[in-house]
Amino acid sequence: MQQSQTKYVTNPSFRDWRGINNKGMDYAVYSDVLNKQLSHPVKLYVHRKGQ
């Protein structure tokens, strides 16, 4: 099993990734804000082509 790598994603880093990989889009979310304490963190994984 491949060991996971944790990355901090910012708007500029996402824009860079989007430009390099020619994927991803901007989108608008219209919603009321609900702050909720989670029992454990949510982990997102992004797989790059060829890895």
C-alpha cells in the first residue's frame, strides 16, 4: 500500500495544479454557513496522472 502524503491546498496552489493538469474549474456555492465540529478530520486525496 502506498504511503499517503499530506498537502496543504491553497487557492494559488490549486490554480497552479489546474494550469499544469488542465483540469478543475471554478464554481460558485450559494448556501448558508453551518459551522460544525467534526469527530475526526475529513481527508481528501488527489491522484495525479501516472502516479
